[in-house]
Amino acid sequence: MKAYKKGRIVENIEISKNIYKMVIDVNLSAAPGQFFMFRTKSFRNEPILSRPFGVCDESCGSLTLLYQVVGEGTDIMASLTPEHEVQLLGPLGNGFNLENSTNRKIAVVAGGIGIAPLLSLVKKLESKVDFYAGFTEDPYFIDEFRPHVDKITCASFKKDGIFVTELFDPNDYDLIYACGPNGMLKSIHEKNTSAELQISMEAHMACGIGACLGCTVESSDGEFLRVCKDGPVFNSKEVFS
Ligand code: FES
């Protein structure tokens, strides 16, 4: 049985409007696509409910998370300062499968805050990688990817009026890794006839360990899949028909 492990915030900064980067001093590591349940207490000692975050980056003894302020809990997270104590459970879930990624033409696709777990992925890939990213407003965090990919194409819906799914043809690739809103993942799946498509799904999670069934999605053959335990990474054919 895994237990929460304590860590301390090293840095917690806003990198774009309502998008924060938090670096945590903690001796944990994860495969690309795995996630941690994060909890802490506010400065007034109120508990912040556990919530899942994919690992954006890791280096010796520290983990980097990227998060969007979307409500009260993440608003409190944004107010935390260095040295504040946090707790992490994990790594949880499966990660992206990198086994057959050598010598394949690869696209990595991010939608909004779905960019977060993809940095640790591109750092591990050894083939040529084209990176596509779509944002509702201004792009963020793109420069972190430049040293690790061959080509970057990004779009802001507000400025360019197009979605990331309009930036490329999935059939030009052998293997696609994608993370973003479920509508974006489904759209790539529907256009794709030939590439292996691995998708990291978003879901509300309460326990993160397969116990509460709060994160289930229906599979393409009518079964129920727990995003936290059976995923969060799936072959798109498992989820979409
Ligand atoms: Fe509880 Fe997935 S979050 S089963």
C-alpha cells in the first residue's frame, strides 16, 4: 500500500495567465504519463482535497508540476510559497508506452494544460518528433520543448481561430502521443486511420488508486475503465470506436 510522501515547495510561479509551475523538493520519480495525487493544507491550515497531476519534469530530488487555476483548491495552491509542505501519493497509473518508439515517425500533441506531462515524454523519445500544441489563449511553456523536438507548430484559438487538430494530418505519422481535452483526443482518433494513437485522458479523481470508481469512462466495447488505474494512458481504440 502506497503512502503519501512529504515534500517542500521550491518554486511556485505563474508562467502564463492562471498557469503555474510548481517545483517540489521530494525524492520521487515517475515514468512519462504517470501521475501523483497532491494534497496539502492552506496557510490557514484548511486541507486541500487530493487532486491528480501528471509529472511535467523531474531531476535529482525534485518534481515539476504544471497546473491551471480553475477553482478554490488550485487558487489556494497558487498562493503557496517556497518551504510550504505538500504531500504526494504515487507514481500512479500507467505511463506512455515507449517500447516501439524507435525509428518511427512520431507526433506529440498537446491541448492546453495537457502540455504538462509531455515534456518528460519528449525528453525520453529517441526518434524524430514533431510537436503540436493548441491553446485557447496565449501559448505557454513551448520553449521548454525546443531542445527535445525537431519541429514545433502551435496555435492559439483566440488569435488564429483554429484548433490544434487542424494543424496536422495524423496519417502522416506512425505513432502519436496526445494529451488534452477528451474532445481533442476523439477528434484525432476519428481522423486517424493508420497511426498508433496513445492518449492520456483527463478525469476527475477522488482516490487515484482505483477504489472510488469516480473516474470511470466507457470503453469502446461497453466496459468501464478507471482512468486512474487502467490509464491514464490508453490506446485510443480502447476508448473510442
Ligand atoms: Fe477513484 Fe479512479 S479516482 S477509482
